[in-house]
Amino acid sequence: MKQNILAFLIFGLFFVVPPVFAATGIPVIDLPNTAQNTITAFEAISQGLKQIQQYQTQLLQYESDLKNLAAPSAYIWDQALQIRNKLEYTQRMVDYYSDPNTLQRYLISRSRA
């Protein structure tokens, strides 16, 4: 019975539980590699931040482009309204002076002055 338990323990230790301690060896810290990995990590973070800033700048440029795209149409619309108002004013002037009575009154008022 003791031999069976001992055989079971040996079997359990060597075949079921992997032999972790036998394969690890001496722990080694590679300081130059750790320093290089740290520098590389900081550079990757820096590049990520630069890329985020570039995206923000690009979004601001797109916003500016949209504003500039809308501005000419508003400017053209304002010019069109000014031209329309001038035409209406000219039409009223022509209507006013094309009336013979108005013209006669104007001439009489000028001759008295």
C-alpha cells in the first residue's frame, strides 16, 4: 500500500505537475534590454500623442474648410439681395418720374426756385 501511494506521488509530481523549477535556471535581469524596451515604449507613446495632435489639427482644418465653403454662398446671397434692392429702388424712381404729373410738378418747383 505504501508503495502504491509513493508511486502515485512520484507519478503526480513528475507527470501531472510540470517540472517548473527544473527548467527555469537562474533568474537573469537584462538591464540594457529593459532600458531599451522602456525607451521604445516612451517613443511609442510620444508618437501616439503626436498622431492625436495631427488628428485634432486635421479636424480643425476640416471645420475651417466647411466654414469657408459656406461663407462664399452667404456673401453671394448678400450681393444678390443688394442688387435686387437697387433694382427695386431704380424701378420706383422710374415709375415716379415716368408719371407726367410728377415730372410737371418737378419742373414747376425748379422754375420757382
